[in-house]
Amino acid sequence: MSVQLSWFVARARRRFAMSRECSLLLPRVCAALADPRQPGSDDTCLEKLLDWFRHLAAFDPTEKLVQDNPCLTEFITSVLALPEPSPSILSFTLRLAGILAASENRFQHLQQEKLLVRLFGRDGPLNSAMWEDASVRSGWVEGVHSMMHHQPALHFLCNGDVIFTLQGDPSLFVASAANQLLVHMLTFSVESEATKPLSTKDCDWPASAQMIIKHIEDSLQSSSASHIKQSLKLLTSLFGSCHATWTEVLWLGIVKQIESFLTEETVQAQHMLANLLLNVAWSPVFCDTEGSFWALVTSALERLTPVQAGPLAVGILRLYKCPQDVRIQALTVLLQPMDCILRAASQPLEYAGLLDESVSDPITVESLLSSKSSCASLLCQTLAHLEELLSLIRLPVDLPYTSLLRSLMTILQFCNGFLSPASPLGSTISRILINCFRVQRSALDVLAALSERKGCDTLIGSLFDVLLAYLESPNTSPTVLKKTFQATSKWLVRLQELSCSNSQWQQTEKILEDVFLVLQKRLCSPCWEVRDSSLEFLTVLIKCLRDQDEFRQSLLSSEVPRLTENLLEDPESYVRASAVTAVGHLAFITFFAPESPVIGNQCNKENTVAKLQEILSTDSEGFPRRAVISIFTKWLRQGCIGQLEDTEQFVSRVIQTVEHDLDWEVRRGGLELVEVFCSQTVCQLGLSECPYAPVSSAVSSSIHQNELLQIFCRAKVFSFLFRSLCDCDKPVGQRACDILLGLRDNFYPISTLKDSQGTGDSPAGRGIAWLQRTLGQGSLAQNFPTDGDNGVDFQDPESMMIVLGTIDLEELHDELNKSSDHVEKSPQSLLQDILATVGTTEENEADCY
């Protein structure tokens, strides 16, 4: 072990070692927990206590923990001596014993005192009435799992019958924990006990592994459906978590039995096979396997129902190492429902379908889509899988995008009743899907994802017909409308890209005109969710398309800007907030564009700024005020406010408004505004520390520094920042401290900070001492003054220069970044909490009458 690593381990052990205070409290806690007369301690406290013991045990594997604290073994002995311990305390004891026994040294110590046998053996809770409680069974499994890190523990549990039984426990938590324990035991046994690498030709499993594998094989061959399912779950977990080469040996021993389940309808375990096969396929051990495994996958894709095969198909399609014929088959399974939709829409088929041939009988898919109970579920699952595939940066398979888009449009037309299919199947599906919000939302999500794929350009006119029909329809629900807006915004961006490349200006202008006509109506909707979604849609469009001439002209020639500004006075606060954001982004087109087409530009700009400042100072709800400060910051960041003098006055007004705001997010937003202002001002004055300016060798210096300090003082930046350090909401103080540290670095290079001017007993020195004490109180500081009455003038540049060089901002930063419950989270505090919870015997015996 290297010196550095040894130092790290020693430091970690000291850090997690038990303090003297805790070692004095622990015996009292153990005695209280083992006393049946005491009320049960809070389960959360017990969990935290176990976490603490895990840390202690992990960093010191020696016997020291149990030798120095004999109260631990005394506690276990006391609980075992109780005729009827509480289930929570017994479960806690089992888990604690497992944590202590995770080290071989402590395991032997507990074994010598016969404690592990009494807890986990046949004479322990296993054969008592306490075993009926699920928490006790869960504690037993967790305790065994915790200790299973060395061979003595593995041999201690030589008989796995109890764990095998717990696989079928009525408590799902216990059954799952037992399953994970068996996976851990099998993996640990092979990796720690095998004398030579296992191979298909020479396989000699260690004893513990042999026991578990025999149980798996016997269960798979049994006539019990529950035993089969339990072993399939175990195998699924194993292949999902362990990718060692020996798993191939195990797989080859059971593959015939797995294959038989695809044809045996009596077992009803087919739905579990998909997850098992997928985990095996994803294991690197099987990525180069030819023949048998992929033949089994192909058989599963053919024989499983479309609902069962869907997850397997999409998982296979995400694989990059997979035989091409298997990949094509998986894609066929996934696209079958979409192909069926296309074929049902018209008869004979007007367009090319998605598939040349089906993997399974198409009648199966048709019957599922014809059933009211399964149609929507199958389509939603298929659409979710398609969206998952489309989210990949690089698809390992080519999708037929044009036919897929046509199928999606057909589904959406079925759902809103705008398509009258000629086939009987289409009529049935259409009746089932009418106003089906689930399918509409899923289809629109896939539609939005398709906008980023090439190959759908020929259908873009028809696509916007469908989208506009949804936007216009009064039957479109608010949630579906929101999804439609999202899909429309993505396709409008795609449309602009196409119009730039192929000069389809007229089509683009017509679509934009239609979109803004619909948007005008939606902005006047009586439903606030619709108004809110409409404003969000407008904001997204401006963000993406504000540089496009056609978009700007269409927008400004509509009533949308006026209606948007009217919604600043909406009765619903969410809508007002969205209106603020939309108006703020509209300003980039109406006021801040190089050649703004709006008449009376300056007057309108001032009116808009005044309206937003009024909202910031008077709106009763926090959401609109947060939106205003966010927009002001965005304007400032993009240089839209004006000259430096204008910016200084603007920032000053905003600061004086937000510093007394009751919403901490508004105050923190004000700090973000100040940070942007400071950064830009430093850059404009050319100081070398500006992150956006080239570094110069000399500070141009005191003149620029004085000018910078004067600007910040006039804008009341320092008074706002120092007041924020004492804010009752910690994120505000943290942000203020970060900004002050950045500002200080502009005035005091690291090398000169310690040599900064002393203040002695001057009035300024006494004022700074007062400020240091006040800041030390943090949020407890009352009536923080900023008028200089205490000797600190926050509007005086010279005083601020001294303050920045004197106040220990690093110490404040450390204090502010401490967790608010750093004291309460300490082990000592936890032990005190437990004692306070259980109280004393005398107190609990007091007669309440």
C-alpha cells in the first residue's frame, strides 16, 4: 500500500472512529432499546443508527468495535433473552449483528459467544412466533446479506432451505431481498471458492454454488408455476448484475428448459422470459455467441404475444452487437401495431405499409387492436418504445420514417374523429380511440421526436393539417393541447430549415399565418391552462425562430403581441408569469432588434419595462415576480438595457425592489442580476481579472478600481450583497458570498490579500468589527442597517475597499455551505435523540391519572 493511500485510510478511520462522547452514550442507548418497558424508538432513528454502524464497521474490520463496546454484544444477548421482543427491535438486532459480522474477525468473535447461531440458526427467531412478522423475516435476510463477505459466513449458512422458502414470501420486500441474497451468495461462492476457472467442458461448482444451482434446476423442472417464476426472477437478477464468464456455463445448463417454457402454455411464465432474455443479451459474455442463444431470442419474438415481445424487441434494437436478422425481426415486432393501423385506415392500401411481412400472425395484433381493453395499452406501449428508440443519438437500425409518420397521423386522426376508414377493422379501431387522451399524448410525443429525423419532408403539409386540426378543435383537452404545442414548435423549426434550403416560402408563410390565427384564439381561452400553454408555446417559438424574417413578420402582423401583453393582468398567477416570460422574449423582436419594425419603439419599451417593474413590486404572487427578475437578468446578460449609466440606474431600482421581497427565489434572482451586472461592468472597464477580457500584465489599476467601486456603490450593490449574507434563506446568503468572493478577487490578488490595509482602532475599524460580528450571526442578525450608522458606509468606495480586504469571506462561505442540520446529523446527536425518545423508566411508569 502506498504512503498516500495508507494516510488516506488512517484519516478515514479517524474520521469514522467513535468519539468519546458517543462511547459514553452508547451503553445507555443499548440498555434503553433492550428494555421492554421502554416505548419503541422511532424506526427512522434505528435506520440512522444502523447507517452509523455500517460506517464504523466498514473502516475498521478488526474486533476493536465490539471489544471496546461490550454493550453491543450485551444488547444482542438481552434481546435474545426477552420472551417476546418487539418485532422492530428484533429486526434491528438481526441487521446489527449482520453488519458486525461482515468482518471475519468480528464474525469469529460473535461466533465464540454463540450469538450468530442463536440469531440466525434453527433455534432463533426462525422457529418462534416472531417469524410471522414480515419485518423480522426482512431483518433476518438483510442480516445474512450483510455478513456474506467471507467464507466462514458462507459455510455458516450451509443450508439454504430458509432462503429458498423466503423466495415465495407473501411480502414482496422479503421475497425480493431473498432473491438478491441468493444472487449474492452464488456470485460470492463462485468467485471466492472456485479452485480453477469454470468451463463448459470442466465444470466443478463450489459446494454453496452447487446447492443454489441445483435448487434453480429443480425449480425449473418442477410442476409448480410459483417455483418456476421464482427461479426465473433469480436468473434475471443474476444475468442483469453479474457478467462473469461462468454465467455462460450456467446458462448452457438451463437453456433447454428455458426454451420449453415458450411452448408450454400451462406454465404462464412467458412474460418473465422477455426480461431474462434481455438481460442475457445485454451481457458482454453473450455478445459474440452464435447460433443457440440468438435462435432462442428469435423463437421468443415469434411466440410471445405482442405485449410480451415489445420490451424484448426494443431492448434488442438498442444493442449494437446483434445479428442483423434478429434486429430486423425485433423491428418487425415493434412496428406491427403501427403497420396494422396503416392497413386498417384504407382498403385497398393507398400507401406502402411499414412491413413487407409479419413475424407473428397479424391476426393476433388485429384482435388486440379490435378490443377495447387492449387497443390503447398496446398502442401506448408501442409508441413509448418508439420514442425510446428515437431518443438515441445514433440508432443501430434504420426506421421507415415516412411510413411511421403517416401511421402516427392516422392514429391522431382516429382519435379526434377526422378520419373515416373504409375497412371494418379501421372503423372498430376508430370507435375505440375516439378522444383517447393517453394515445393522443403518446403519439404526439413520438411525432415531436420524429421532427429531428430526416425523411419526412414530403408529408409536412399533411402533418400541419393534422396539428392545426388539434390546435383548433374545442374537443382537444388542455393536456393534449400542450403536447400538440410542443410537437408543433419542433416541426415549425424543421419547416424553417426546409424553407431555407428549398425556397418554399409561401408554404411556410401560410402555415405560420394559420398557427398565429389559432394562437390568438387560444390566448383568449376561458381555461387558464390553455392560456398558459399558449404563452409557453409562443416563448419557445420566439427562442427558436426570432432570427427568421418570415416568423417575425407573421408574428408582428398578428394580434398575438397585444393579446400577450394583456395577459400580464390575468387573474391566474401562473398565466401572469408565463405572460411576463413571453413579453420579455417578444422584446427581443419588438424593442431590442437592430432594426425594430415597431413604431414608437422607445416609448413602448419604457411602457413595457414600467409594467414589468410594477409586477415586480406589487404582484401578490411569487411566480410572476420570479419571472420578471429572470427576464431582467436575461435582458442584461444579452446587453439590451443600454449604456452603462442606464444599466446602473436600472440595476439600482431593481435591487431596491427585490431586497425586501418575501420570496427568497426573487431575492436570489436579484443576486443573479447583480452578478451579471458586476461581471459586465468589470469587462467594460477592462480589468485584467474579467473572465471575458484578455489578461494584461499590469493592473491599469487604481483609476479603474476606483471607478468600478463608485459604480457599485452608486448602484447600491454592496449594501444588497452584505444584507443578503444575513438572509434567513441559506441559498440567498450562499449566492451573495460567492459574488463577494468574486468581486474581492478583482481588487485583491491572492498574493496581496493578507497584506491588505489594517484598520486598527479607527472608526472604520470599529465599523468593520461590528460588521464582522453581525455577519457572524447570519440569519439571526436583526434589522441589518445599511445607512452607515454603525461606521460602515456601503456607499463609500474607500470603506468598501477596506471591507473587502478585511472581512473573512472564506470563513463565511464555509459556514453558509454547512448543512443546516450538520449538528443534528452527528452520531452524538442521534444517540441523544434516541435517549430522549425512549425517556427513562421512571417517567414512563408515571400514573397518567
